[in-house]
Amino acid sequence: MASFCVLDEFEVHKNEEFLRIAEELKPELHEREIRPLSMVKVEKNEDGDTFVTDEKAQDTLKYRVFKKDESVILDFGTHYVGYLTLNLASAGSHQDAPAYIYVRFAERLDELTENTEEYTGWISKGWFQEEYIHVDVLPARLELPRRYAFRYLEIKVLDVSLKFSLVINDISVKAVSAVNDENIQLIKSDDAILRKIDEVSIRTLKNCMQFVFEDGPKRDRRMWLGDFRLQARANYRTFRNMSMVKRCLYLFGGLTFNEGKIPACLFLEPEIEPDDTYLFDYALLFGSVLLDYYRATKDQKTLEDLYPIAIRQIEIGLTYLNEDGIIPDRSGQFWCFVDWGDGLNTQAASLAILIYSMRYGIRLAEYMKDDKTIHWLTEKMEELKRSAVDHFWDGEQKLFVSGEERQVSWATQVWMILARVFDKEKNRELIIHTIEVNPEHSMVSPYMYHHYIDALIRSGERERALEEIKNYWGGMIKDHADTFWELYNPHNKYESPYGSVAINSFCHAWSCTPTYFLRKFYISEFE
Amino acid sequence: MASFCVLDEFEVHKNEEFLRIAEELKPELHEREIRPLSMVKVEKNEDGDTFVTDEKAQDTLKYRVFKKDESVILDFGTHYVGYLTLNLASAGSHQDAPAYIYVRFAERLDELTENTEEYTGWISKGWFQEEYIHVDVLPARLELPRRYAFRYLEIKVLDVSLKFSLVINDISVKAVSAVNDENIQLIKSDDAILRKIDEVSIRTLKNCMQFVFEDGPKRDRRMWLGDFRLQARANYRTFRNMSMVKRCLYLFGGLTFNEGKIPACLFLEPEIEPDDTYLFDYALLFGSVLLDYYRATKDQKTLEDLYPIAIRQIEIGLTYLNEDGIIPDRSGQFWCFVDWGDGLNTQAASLAILIYSMRYGIRLAEYMKDDKTIHWLTEKMEELKRSAVDHFWDGEQKLFVSGEERQVSWATQVWMILARVFDKEKNRELIIHTIEVNPEHSMVSPYMYHHYIDALIRSGERERALEEIKNYWGGMIKDHADTFWELYNPHNKYESPYGSVAINSFCHAWSCTPTYFLRKFYISEFE
């Protein structure tokens, strides 16, 4: 299913003062020169997995000459975001034709065995990181202008001529990020997989931190509010780049639309602009980002500037309630994200997220000493908790249901727990019962898994949460993740919401939160 | 058959003084801004011909929006050489994915219906004028860095996204040439086809005149001595850009190799360098270029500088003679060009070209008052004329034969006539007899046709020569030539020495000489 939103009457309200504050906080990027570590050969096996069949030191590369249809795959050792420079030359007679080359960048080995021409998914194939390049004059220093996210680089000679061959004298990458991980200490666990999860989380976060918190440096390359919220949480426990969180808060606050809604995502170029996409849950979670930021910084000015916008999102959210005190079902639209996964009914979760956001609103109002708001929000929140139970609790199944067809999903239970519709003990029973029942509508995205882990911890299931982190994010590591992925369904390794796993993003912001959990809730164990 | 030469022990002798003279004569290019005239649709019919099925004014282009897989073909009205700038924008929601476009430049309509991926010829497919381009940020002013030769431009949207479309706001080309044709008067013939032949010849020459006399601005893009000789002849009758001829003479003279041989071609970038290709006939014809130049300019200094090099080529040519006083057959190698065409035996023609070059050498020696050279060259030339007749004249067939299998070809007769092995009357009989017999090994390239026309005129067959110009070059015009082609075999329209007609060059220097013939030999008729 193609999931996108186009708003017909989309009127952006720019707050120039907020945008000025954001612009002043635009970071200088750190740059680091990287070279490939080795040359590899890959193959796809019968299960569809791609693996390395041969590996050689890359220092012999410059002695190779490439004729037509010859290629090489370079391995940079781990995931980077940056700009490629190739130093190319010719061997044999004088170059008498353009050297025509194909380059492909891959975050994962699987992308290297994918035929991009066969892709028929609904998002643009322009996202495949591949280029066809004519080099008219050799030797040449070829600085590719576009930015890529990758660990592997394939260079294929589509043609040279019978008189000359291509020589690759040097390959370098200017890797970029707004942060530097040199001073980040990894956790001191005895458990290698936890140390690795921490490391990969931090690399994921780092590679997504560019001029803003991007969602994925390979694909999308913009800032989604839902991802930003989780990135900021991981950032407080690692890089502590407070000014970037502030910058992004002001960007969202400075680019509202129509009734004051916060857009689900912002584009960065040619200038920062909102997407005409409203996601009910993302907009409501703005208050959560603001609260996290305030707690991390005590930055009263930012709280005061943005508090009205956070509260406004709740007010707007409440306008969607019907007379029964629930949100009508809009699961067929790209309107309340919750999770990827075909057929997920989001009606109950959308109410839960509204309730959740109200609790954050109350906390913000407390810091603002805004008693009036505390009062009405509290009253309304309790009312909605009751209608959540009245409409969606199935006493027989002991699970929440959603939509007309009374769908039972993991997502619904998780958000009802996070909304604290029940007390902690009942939430604990609910999450354990959910695990036992294992509803068919499972979780797909690390974004949803983040909320599941959060729900476990908040219900007192700390140990189980740690196990699930190890299972889920550890599963990606077993599948050779250098950075955590946009999508990971342990039950369907090749799941993609876009029609091909090769177009998935394999360094994706919303997947970086294990480091947040480990460092916030388990830190005493690692000291 | 792949036709190329690689010399193993290739040692370039640079004459820095000559190269300095050449460098000082490097022209400034004239630039002109061009825009497309119309949008066309094309189709291929059962005969394999591509034709226009629909044409619209291009001024409606900017109102069109392009979704995935939509394309447009722009017609610039005639052939240009230059640099493309596209002004692109988006329509719909904010651009949320790279716009991925394909552009293809075509000198002829046929190139637009060719699938370049199916090309398996022996020269580089890098010569196809096509690019795959990702445009990350719209609006964009896209200045393509490479130079193209074309009349038609196809732009195809490979992908955008479901949220936005591509808009093409403006397309412009900076057309370049070392010369300006504004002051060139076309011939005043009543015959429309002759006027058109003159016009197309001049455009061909103009578009090949860049920093040197290039052979083809689409493909090869270098200076071949054989093409240069014909270009210079056409130039004396049209643009009269003497300094460019001088520049190119000094370049060849300044870049000899091994025993002092002149290379068959020069590369222009990254700096001017000779190709490691020796073509026996091309090297010998250097003296002919020098003589033409001296007669056009009376530039004594250039004659004195380059005369020894011209004579040296003849001396080298003579070293290839065997004890029978003929050149051994090397038709299997790319050693003596003569013409394209599979299976052409060049043994007899190579001797004829040696004799021809000696006559030019004698004329040069006369201008140099070098009696010693006049003497030995004359003596040797007469000796070789006798061995040409002894070895290659077939008295029964009344035709020259070539090679062990005694092949009869047009090329052999033409070059024997130009070598003046016989007197004018016998030459006239020979060319008429050749026309009657019509040997199976016909002529393929306009380069060879040039020499055929020359042979007709020199044999007194002026009217027939004019008819043949109208038939041959007029044939290309009937096939919609805006510039004359590298290859034109009236008996096989889709002949290519490279494996596909789409990779042929359709603006090719050696094809520009009708304007030379018309203006040199027929000018009184046009006044």
C-alpha cells in the first residue's frame, strides 16, 4: 500500500523569529577522510541472503586494470555518510573513448545483488544510490557531488575501449556528521551483544545527525517528528548535542500550518519547508519532545516559546473525537502512523496516543505553572481513559481491540499501556498476556519496538525488556547490521513497505534507541 | 572487424617550438544561445526508418508536468555542438525524492529509437550521448558539463514520486564553434539540392571546427590527419580560417614519433598528444595539406618549418617497398586506411597513395627550390608508376587489381587515377570503365567519395562529378541530413563499421567537401 498524504489546502505559517533561532544553531559538520579496507566478492545463496565469498586487501587495487564489464566491490569496514572522490587513470594506449562507469553504494550486502531495474515499488527508484558516469578525460579526480550512505561501493566499468583500460588509483570518502564519537565511551557490559548494540545505536544516531536529525541518510533524508523524538532521547544519553535538539524543536515550531498543526516532516532543501503531511500521532508527540528537552536542559526560554504549540496539538487532537469520545477509524489513510505493517488498525492506538500526549501536556503545564491547562487536561484525560476502556477493552480476551473488526494487535496493547489507561500492575498483566497470546498483527518497525520496550520497562518488566532488546536489535546485528535499520521484522526478513528491501533504509534514526534504554535504565549494571 | 592500432614501442618526439606556435593559435570559441523549436514524437516503421509522427510548438512545454516514465523529444531545428542547460522545477507537493531523469542527444532521429543497452559493437558504448541524472533539489538549474552534438534532445523522467511531478521551465544550449557562419554566402545555384548541399557542407565543417579540426563532434572528437586535409580544403573556400590550419599543421609537425613518423591522429585532452596509430596513407598526405596551405597563404615560414617533415613521411613510405617495388599487402591490419568496408584490399591503393604523395612532395620541393629532392623524388615516382602498372594493371579487365586474390575495387581505381599512373585521357577511360563495371567492392565513406569526385574532375568528367555529388551527398540530404555523415553507403543505409548505425557520427569532417568542389570547380556557374 502506498502510504502518503497530500493536503489540498496547505497554508504554511512561518514564525520568522523561531526560524532565525533555528538557523543560528545550524551546525558545522565534522569531516573525516575514510578509505576502503578491502575488496570483496559477493554471492546470493538460495535463501536470498547475500554473503562475502572472497576478501582481499584493498592496497592491491591500484595494480589492477579494468576492462569492459569488470568490476570491484570495496568494503569501507562500517557504515559512513559522505562524499566520494575517485582518482582514476588509464592504462595502455591513450584514452580514445569516454570511460563509462557505474557506481553503486550499499549500506548492506543485499543491495549489491539487487537488480535496480526490476524495482517496481511505489517510492521513487531515484533513491537507489547508483550513478552512470562518463569520464571523458583521464586521469581524472572525480568528486561526486551527491552524498551517499554506505559501507560498500561497487565500481563497474561499463565500457572503455580496446586500446585502454581503467585504473583506480585512489578512493576516498569525506565522511560527515554533526557529531564526533571519539569521546563516547561504550557501555562496559560483559555481554558482547549489548556492547555491540550500544555501538551500533550510536553509529546510527551519529550518521543520522547532519544539519538536522535526519530520519535516514540514504533515503528520505529529511526530519520526521516521530524519529526526531527518539533521536533526541538517544542523544541526551550520548552526544548531548542540546543545540541540535533546540534547533529542530524551533524548526517544527516555526513551520506550522492551517489551524496551527505541526507537520509530520520537514524538508531541508532548497530551504527548510514543511511537508504537506499531517500525522495525528507525530503532531501530538511534539509535547513529549519538548518535555524531554526541558528536563535535559532546563531551558526555560525554549519551553515558554514552544509550550503553546505543544498544547495546541492536543487541542487539535481533541477536535477529532466523535460523540462517543473516541477517534473515528481512519486506518485506510496515512493519517496516524503507529507502525508499518499491512492492515494494522490504528483506531484504538490513536486514542491511546492522544491520552499519552495529554500526560506530557500536563507535565509541561506544571513546569509552566499553568494551572488552568493542568486542570482541563487532567479532567479530559481521565474521561478519555474511560472511553478507551469502554470502547476498546475486550474483557473476555483480556486485550484491547481496534476498529470495527475488533482487531487485536501488539501496537494497540503497547500504546494503551504507555497511555496508562490501567495502573502499573494491570499494565504488567496486559503486556505479559500479550506476549503469551502473540497477536497476529505483530510489530514491524524499530519505532514500534521502541514503544514496546518502553511499555515493558514502565510495567516493571525490566529484565524482559533487556532480553527483547537483545533479541530484536541483536537480531539485526546477527544479520550484519553496522547501523540499525528502518525495518526489521524478525518473522519476515525481507519485509518492505516499499516493494523491495533494497530500497529500505539501513541506517534509520528511529532505530537508534537501544543506547537510550541501556544508558537510562540499566546504567548501574555497566559501571 | 575491429580496426585499431597499438604500437608497442611508441616514442613521441615533441618539438616544443612547434607546439608553442600551435598553442598561441588556439582559438576563442564563438558561443550562441539556442533553444528548441518544437516538441516531436517519433516512430520506427517496418523498414527500420524513424520518422516524426507529431510536432508541436515548444512554447507549451513549460505547462506540461512529467510523471514517472513520461518523456519529451525536443527538436532544435538543425545540428548544433554545445552545452545544455535545463531549468527544472517541481509541481504538486514539495519534492520528496530525487527526480531521476534520462537525457539522450541525437544527431539523427534514428538514434532516438535505438536501445543503447543492446549495443554490442567493438567501439565504446560510452560514445552514446546519454546521461542518467539524479536531481536532489528542485528547482534546479542543471548545467551539463559535457559537450554534445545533436539536433534532438530526449528527456525522460525515470522516476519522481507520487507527490510531485517534474516541470521543464527552460532548455537552452550554448552552441560553440571556432567559426561564425554569419558572413558566409551560400552558392547562388538555381538547383535547390546544390544550395542545400553547400549549406550542409558548411554546417558540417563549422560544427567540426572547435579548438582544432575535429573529425566528429559527437564521436571521436579528435583530429585525424586524413579528415584535417579535407577540412582545410573546404575551409579555404568558406571560413578561410588560416590560423587554424596553421595551428593543426604545427601540432602534427610537433608530435612525431619513432623514426619521425606523423601519427594518424591527435588527442586534445588532457593535453594534446599523439595516438599510437600510424596510418601509412594519412602520414603521406601531410605534404598535401602543407602544399594546400602554402598555396592558400604563401606562408613561407610554415613551409620551411614543416617541409622536412613532409618529405620525411615519403622517405619512410619508401622504406616499406619490397624488392618488387610495391608495398606488401597489409590489408589485414589497420595500417593504410583508404576506406571503411569489410574486406577491402588496400595493397594497390597504398602504392598509389605513395606515388600521389610524391607528386605533392615535388611541388613542395619546387617552392623550397630544393632541386636535389625534386630530382630523386621525380625519378623514384616514375619508377613506382611503372611498378604499379607492372604489378596491378590487369590488361584484360582494363582495371587495376589488388592483393593476392587480385581484388577489383573502386578505391584502387580512384587512387591510381589520382596518382596519375596513366595520363589524363587514359584515366578518363579508366573511371568511365569503372563506372560501367561497378566493381563489387564499392565505396563506403564520404572520405573515399571525395577522392572519387576528385578523380572524376581531374579526368575531365566535371559534369559527371557534379551529378555524383548530387547523388551521394544529396542522398544524405534526402535522408534528412542536417550535417554530412561519417558513413553513407547508398547501397546499405544501415552500414556501420562499429556494429550499430546509432554509434556512427552524423556530423563528420571528411564529409564536408562538396562546398570545396562546388566553390573551386563550379563557381562560375553560380555567379
